[in-house]
Amino acid sequence: MLIASVANAQDLKKEDVKKEVIRLLDSINKSKLPDTKSGVSNDEHWYDRISLRGYAQIRYNGLFSTNDKVSCDQCDKSWGTTSTDPDAKANNGLFIRRARLVFSGQVHPNVFFYFQPDFASSPSTGIQNFVQIRDLYFDLSFDKKKEYRLRVGQSKIPYGFENMQSSSQRLTLDRADGINSSIANERDLGMFFYWAPAEIRKRFEMLVKDGYKGSGDFGVFALGVYNGQIANKIDGNRDLNVVARVTYPFVIGNQIIEPGIQAYTGKWAFTGEISSGVIVNDPQYIKDQRVGATFVLYPKPFGIQTEYNIGTGPRYNTVTKTVDVTDLDGGYVLLNYKWDLKKQRLYPFAKFQYYDGGKKYEKDARSYVVRDYEFGVEWQPLKAFELTAEYVVADRTFVDSALPINRQQGNLLRLQAQFNF
């Protein structure tokens, strides 16, 4: 009987403790609520409006490679090798190409906030997966429909459809050299005015949301200024670049086409890219100008995406060992098909790209002549998972003071798994 009494007493104490904990939690919860009849707050805080999403890309570039010296520094640091050793081989394995989180929200009726860090940045040291800011900007709208906006901060420069298109949306694993050589990582710090009617803003959103590989909403008209030194770098001179873009997605029957035109002008400043012995006249004020045209037929189900630009910029001269201001040109043509298989999607694609010019942000404004063919397919069995296989037939000449003769040709199969969350 004594043992039974002790056991009952312990059960009662446990029950009393449980009731007391519940009572305290209820009182704390009620104390947080305002003194209203319903007990529910009608106030909405700014942090309640911020959403979180992201994606990650894991690649492998080592299948069936016929020449490891075919590489693209701006595209993918795990593709090939840039070693000057005649017998150099690539030792790259699996590679995290991107690992990004996006925090965004309408924190005020007239203020939109966007912050995107990348956890897979790769500095020149060779150590992988540094955290770096990709985007950090605010959109200040001037009307209720948010048709007129001023964007302030680090963001994409409105130049080129493929540059604007998110890497999570793009079919090919990398952007074309001809357009992407304009602005490394597509971003810089600046101020940009965007205008688009509310109806067209919804159309831009639909073209991404419904799987048509849109570029996103960067306005029908864009005009802005930016440092001109690429993202996450201090400006090298006090000369702001100016950029303008006009684009419009027309509905024609069952099809949607989007022609566009864009241009920028400014002065590039070298800040350490030039090797000893290479001569550059006025290295802080190098002319950097381009104009380009875009045409997109969205895949319903067959699609075409093409861009071409011409301009003037710095380029290494192997004969004189100088960096000269020369003409440049390049572009690409992408053919694709959108195949809906119940809840799955399949996108076969083929792309040809060409570029003849320099890359100002690489060693000695490295000189390039590129002729690449890409054939691939993107498979989306789930919204949260995509798998891309791409076969590349490359012909790349890229020369600088360390490699004055360097034409590399070769083929390889590239794979990418993308996870969306």
C-alpha cells in the first residue's frame, strides 16, 4: 500500500506540473496579443512580408573529354584546366556551381526588397564555396500599380536577354561569351529606372512561372547608371557607365515573341588584371561601348532565342604585347522545344555561339575567338529537381601574355543536377 501511494502521488505531481506549464505558456501567448475583442492583431509587420526561396546546382564536367585544355574561365571553373603546362590534365570532379538563397518582399507599399547571397563563389585562390553577395537592391515605386520603379543597389545590368535570365531558368549550362563578356556575373552597383505596364509585368511573370524560360521583369524600358567595374569591386574611376534597354513581349495568336534592343557606354578601369611588361595607354579610362539586339520566340512548343552585339573594348595584342581598344562582335542562336509530359517537362535544345573580342576582366584583357556548338536536354520530373545533359563541341582561341599561342578544340559531356526549394 505504501508503494502504491507513492506512485499515485508521483502521477499527481506530474499532472500538476504539466497543467502548470500549459497555463504559463497560454498566459505568455495571450500577453503578446493586443487587447482586442478577438485577441488577434490586425497589425502586419514588415518581416511578415519577406519570403525565402533558393536553388543549388551541382555539376560534373569530366565525361568523354577529348581535350582538357578547352576551358572557359567566366563560365565554369571546373571545366578543363588553364595550366600552361603542355601536358596538363584537368583533375576536377563534382563541383557546386551555385548555391543561392533569395530573401525578398514588399516591405512597404512602395518599397520592394531583394537580397541574394551565393554560397558557392570561387575566388582565384582555388578554394571553393565562399559566400558573396550577388544581389542587394531596393525598388522604389512611384504609383499604386508599381509601373514606374527606381532600383537602387547591386543588381543585374539591363543588357541582353540571356544576361537577365536567371541561371535557374536558362537551358544551356553557361551564358554565351559574346553577350556575357559585356558584364562579368551580369551585375554591378547602380541606379536604374524601370517602366512596364501592369499587364506586361504579369506577362513577364507568367513567362517564367509557366516554364517558357523568360528573362524576368526588367521593364519594357530601362535606363540607368552603374559603376562599370563589375559586382563586389570598388570603382576604379569616377566615370559612371550608362545603359538603356527596350523590350516588349508581343502576343501574336498562340505565340509570344519578344524583340529588344540595348546599349551601354562607359570607361573601364584596370585594377590588377594586367601582367608585368604589358603596356596599356590610360589604363583607368578604357573605352567600353556596346549595342545589341535580341529576338525571342517563346517555346509554344518550338522556340528560338537569338542575340547579337557589336562594340568597342580592350583586347590583348599578341604582336605588340599591348592592350588595345578594338572592335568586337558576337552572339548566339538557341533552338529549343517545350515538351509537357503530364507533370513532367522535357526541353531538348541546340545552340551555336560566336565571339571575336576581348574580355576586359580577365588577365591582360584576354583575346578570344569562340565557335562553340552545344546540344542537350533538360528534364524536369519534379518542380524541385532538374537534370541537364549537354554535349559541347568547342573551338576556342584565348591568348594573353602567358599563352600567346593557344587555340584549343575538343568535345565533352557536361551534367548538372539542379534543386529548387
